[in-house]
Amino acid sequence: MSLSIGLIVDGYVKLNNRSALENLLTHRRELLLKLNRVTGIDPTEAIAQVSQEITMIEKALAALARE
């Protein structure tokens, strides 16, 4: 997982910025859809990376919902 995404997610959680997390999640989901349509190269590593990021963002949103 990307350290930078982890820091961004942590920052949004500390700021209680649910909207920014939801936007980030939407962006990552769209990116995952595009990566799954790629031809000519093997996007497996990128797909795994983005999937991990989506999981991290979803956990952060769940944590905010409990507060």
C-alpha cells in the first residue's frame, strides 16, 4: 500500500472529513474499473494496490461512522 494514501486517509480521519474520504473512495473505485479494462500490459500489481487502498478507505469510513 502507498504510504502517501495512508497519510492522506489518516489526515482526513483526524479532520473528520467524511466527504473527502468518500470522494477518494469514488476515485479509487473508478480507477479500479479502468485498470480492469486495460489490455496490452499486466495491471495485476496496480489492481492489487488500488484494492488495498479501497479497503483502507472503507475501514476509515467505517471508523468515522462509529464516532
